[in-house]
Amino acid sequence: MLRPFCVTIDDVDPEECSALVWASTVLEARGLGATELSEWLDDPDTVEGVTAEPASLTDEHVQLWRPAERKVERRPEVLRGTGFHRDDSDFCDDCGLASFGDVGAVCPECGMCSECGHAEDCSHRGGS
Ligand SMILES: [Zn+2]
Ligand SMILES: [Zn+2]
């Protein structure tokens, strides 16, 4: 059964370098993560210095998003739902999740994402 893992490289800020992978064991997750984040590793052939921790996803989301095969996750809605963000992300004032381009785009006026909807007094409310 595949589970989501958050992979990070020891000694590197997880803000800068982390990956979400689906694997059945921690070791598998570390292997996938090492390949994905190899530019941060002295020796990409070992999983030394690579840490994998269970990602914080609800059971509901795990069931919804679980892929058929182990892999590195790249779907923006999944990364967003797990709390990842990109360099150009905005953060929703309400749920705190990051935008991934159009996915969960944050309103420039009320600061809320497309999933939370606009604030009561936002002029974009009800419109586009
Ligand atoms: Zn939101
Ligand atoms: Zn708004």
C-alpha cells in the first residue's frame, strides 16, 4: 500500500529542498527522494543523509490522490494540499495553503484562495 512521504536532505533547509513521494516503505521513499533531489547530494547513489517522514495528508486525501505506482508527486493540487509551496506561491489568509499557479490562486484584494472563496466584503465575490 503506497503512502505519502515528505523527503528532505539533512543539513539543507526543507524550504529549499524537499519532495513528496509515494512509496510503501521509508527506505523506498528515501531512494526516490535521493534521485529527485540528487543535485543536493554529494553522492546521489546512496540514501545517506536523506530523510523521509510520513506526509501530513488526511486519509481522505490519501485515498483520493494515491497513484497506482510509487513515484515522485508533481500534481500541484496534491503538493498544495500537503503544505508544499513554490518560489512564486502566494498564501491564503484563511487556510494558509500556497498557490500553485492557477491552482488555489490567491485573490489580490481579500487574500483568500479560490477554494476558500472571497471574503464577505471583497469586490470579486460573486463575480469571476
Ligand atoms: Zn484558502
Ligand atoms: Zn477576493
